[in-house]
Amino acid sequence: MNEEANETVMEEEYDLSDVVLGEELDIKVKSDYTDEDIQVLDGLEAVRKRPGMYIGSTSSRGLHHLVWEIVDNGIDEAMAGFATTVCITIDKDNNVTVIDDGRGMPTGINEKTNKSTIETIFTVLHAGGKFGGGAYKVSGGLHGVGASVVNALSKWLEVTVYHEGKEYFIRFENGGQPVAPLAVIGDCDPSKHGSKVRFKPDGEIFQETTEFNHDTLRKRIRELAFLNKGIRLTFDDERETDEKRRHYEFFYEGGLKEYVADINSGKEPIQDDIIYTEGHEKGIQVEVACQYTTDERDAVYTFCNNIFTGDGGTHLDGFNDALKRVINNYAKDRKLIKEKEDITLTAEDCKDGLTAIISVKHPDPQYEGQTKGKLGNSEVRKIVSTIFGAQLERYLLEHPNEAKIILDKILLAYESRLAAKRAREATRNKKNDAFGSLKGKLVDCSSKESSICEIYIVEGDSAGGSAKNGRDSHFQAILPLRGKILNVEKARKHRILENAEIRSMITAFGCGVMEETDTSKLRYNKIVIMTDADVDGDHIRILLLTFFYRFMRPIIEGGYVYIAQPPLYKVQKGKTIRYAYTEQGMERLRNELGDKLAIQRYKGLGEMDADQLRETTMDPKNRTLIRVSLDDAIQADQYFSIMMGEEVEPRKNFIIENADFAELDV
């Protein structure tokens, strides 16, 4: 069976002489934070004209990036050993305040700019203590770009520093210009130290929104607390009227171990302990925490200097190398794999049901792409593989019972992978057969230009009939589903890929599935989920999204998946016909049109004739589509596991905590 394996196991010997295991790298700085530590690389130019170059976009994501740049500075102080707490506050006017109890920014004159060092930090691009000046060993953020960019994109920004018994203050306006030089505005307790930055985003830059999202801020602040054990982060949102949502305090002494436990709260672990290791080599700190669950897919997340590297990189490669090497060797040494079977387990097999967090702290990280999505430092691969591999080997040797359970699960995953491979090959063969497997199902469009083509996924033949007759056959295709598809959260891969409805979608889309998914081969620019506006419709939509997320995630990440919004009501008064898409919209129509209304409540798409469906839901001139996006991969993974998994209690708790309740007169 060796020809089935598509990966080889690394047999390289690893030298442990320079590696320190079980010990956190000392990244605390021994020197003072002085004016000489601030190095100036370039002036601040064109930030307001091209903000997307510095923060990615001027959408909501770019807006929140401003907060993270200032918070990162406080975290850097904590990682350097000089701060214990970082406090983030959003006031009622949507202004942001970030306070840390670190050393406080230097307050003297910078010799290269002849301005105060604080003014230099906030007005000169690439000015900061993160370029080898000795103030920091590792840091997140944009390496000194952050503070000046936040200032440039704010309507105003204020900095207060507590240093050596004095309180310093400076305010910037008009695109980052100082109102007056840095000044001492009072005395403070000599023991008080730290920095406070307060700013208001500029609405001229952030025209989409200047409103910070409570949940986005809370989730990231909590994540930072997990990634930096022993650092306390607080979040106060003074806009919230609910007392429970006004104040949060995050502090995790267990760090990544608590993070893994939190992710696994909706899953069933198959081992009691969380495998944890930390170590360092050549100034690079490595932390890994992982635990196997009964789940049938992995949840492995990587970070470098607190930045989520969603595309992986060399730290993930090193983790995969260690996992394959150690588990294959252990299985063969313990005769769990018979020599004559010639089985080679892949990283995919070994990660079946594994939840893992891999975090590295690097003094000079190199990322691929502007979004820092992938770590590129080649030396990290071997360091992570060595440090994690040693701890994993030790764990398996010291826990033989758990090791046997883990290996049994991995061997089952191996067999499932081979079965899934055969199912994929069968799907590919049918796809090449001129879509013969879709005969009687897919009602395709006439155009072959994928950039304009759309496919509507509809439930049932009745809705499919209306959609077929209401579509524009030039660019709109219809694929009806017969019944609900499998819940892929609860089924093995080969069963999923053998499901008729799922295979129909894979064949119709044409872009492959799982690791073979290639959006450049996608036959449609829009995949539109069009289901009834009822509980069954919601369930089908969630099942489809779960399948797309787990097996075709690039089509979500690429923005190809949409949800149609059919109306709930048809309202007619005389010859006037209007449609309401929500209960609130229906109430507005009642107030607008008055009495004597003919109201039709649509129970399903099949109740709409072709003209109505085209007019309200399919015509690009009139329709409303919701694009499905993926802003937080870790939280999305958790939500799918909780809501669609086997465990009932976590799902119940999630619903209770997140549902909006109302008192109804019925």
C-alpha cells in the first residue's frame, strides 16, 4: 500500500545541543528604554493618500487595525518584562484609549529629528524601538510603522506618558500634526510609569464606518491574553448598556494550554492531558500546545509574534515534520504498524482530530505577503520540529495507554483518507464524463464565461422549477438538492464524498475538493444558497455552509459564496405590489400603505411563481445577496464544532449565551 502515501517521512537526525527545552526564552530587556533606542528610517509620507498600503483597507478591518497597532506596543512592553497590564477602552463617543504600565515612551529629544522622541514616534514613519536599538528583542505590529500610521489616520490623537514623577502630554490634529510640542503638564507619583494613547479615527478616511465592533475587539483581546501567558488585558466598552458586556478582564496563567482547552470546549478529548512544550534556540522562542479529540478533522492554528499566520509557514512545516516522524517511528517501534504492511502515515493522518496552537516569537520575522499570512524564516522549521518532536516523543513513551488510543484513531484516519481518495477519483472521472452524473439535476447556463456565471443551490424540485423558469439562462444555473445534505461535522470523509448531493455540487463547481480545491477552476463566479425563509431553510443553509467551510474553504475565503434573500411577504394595495423581507419591513409597509392590504406570507420558494422569484430574488437589478466572509478562522472553527458537532451541552450553553430573547404576546 505504499504507493497510496503522498508524503515521505523525514528521517533527518536532529542536533539537540543548542536547544533549550522546557524553558521560556528570556526576551526581557535588561537595558533602559532611552532616546538613543529610537531609530529613524524614513519620513511619514502619503499615509492619508494611500492608507490601504499600511493597514490593508479603509473598511472595518482596517479601522480595527488601528487599535491593534497601539495595543501591540503595550504587549511588546509586557513581553520585554516591563508591563503587566494593558487596558483598552472604547468610550461613548467611539474614541479609543490604550494604557500600559510599561516604562513609558522616552521623553527627551531625538538627535536625528531634533524633536521630542514621542513626537518622532508618532509623526515619522519607521521610527521606533524595534529596529535593533535594544529596546525590544521581539515585537508584533508593523515594526514602528503602527504609531505614526494610527496618528496619520486619526482626526486627533493624544499621548500621555508617566515617567520619573512627571506627566507628559502631546496632542496631534489635522492628519497627525502636533498642536504644540511635548510638555510637562503635572507631577505624578514617582512609582507611576507607562503610556496612554487616545485617538479618534478620521471619518474622511474610514468612510464605510468609524464604529468599532464590540465582539471583534473582545475576541482579539482575549486571544492576545491566551498567547501571552501571565499578562493581564482588560477591555471596557462604555457604549454597552448591558453591564455584563461593559467590562472584561483576561488573564491566563496557562497560556496556550488554556487556549486549546477553550477551543475544545465543544469537543470530546480522547486524552486527559494537553501536550505542551516550550523551548528556544538562537533567540527564537517556541510554544506548542495540542490535544486529540474524537473529532474527525484538525484545528491547527499558528502565530508568530502574536500575529495569526492563517497560511501557515515554516513553523507549521516544522510541526508537521515532527508529528510524522515521531508518530511513524513510535507506531513501528511498538509494532502498531506491521512491517509487511509498509504503511507511511502522513501529517494529514496524524492531525486527525488534533487541536493545536503553535506560537513562535522571533526577533526578525520574515513574512510572505503584505498581510503577514505566512511565516517564511527557513530556520524556524527545524527549531520547531526539534523542540516539539522531543516533547511529543516523551509524552507517547510516558503515556502508553493514551498513545495506543491516539494511534488507533490515526490508523483509522489513514484508512479513511485512502477511501476518500478513491471517492475523489470517482468524482473526477464522472466530472470528466461531460457532466453525465448531473443529468437531470444541474440546469446549466449557456455562457461558459465563469466571471459572469452564477449557480443557485435550491432545495427541492418545486423551488427548482420556479428558479429554472425565473432565471436568466444565459448566466444563471440551477442545482436543486433533494433533501438535506449530510452534516459533515459528524461523518467520515469517504462517506461525505460518496453522498450523491455533495458529489453533485463538487462536480458542478468544477474546482475540486479538500486540499485539491482550486478556485481558478471554479465554473461560477457566484455560488448562491437560496433556501426557504423558515427553520428548515436555515438548517439547510447551515449544512451547506458547514460543508463549504470544511471541504471547500477557499471558495468562502475568495468571496464566491452568497446567500439569497427572498421576501417573506407580498403586499398588494390596488395595483401597487410591494415586498417585505423582514417582519420590520412588513410593519413599515403597513404604516406606509395603510389599510385594506392583500398580504401573502411566503412559506417557501415554491409558492412564488417564476416572475415573482426573478423580480425579488434573482434579478441583479433588484435582488439582495449576502456575501459569506471569513473574518476569524479560529472562531468559525469553534462555532461549527459547537453548533454542528456531537456534544449537546456546549451547543445548549452557546445558544443560551448568545440568543436574543423577547417577550411575545401569542
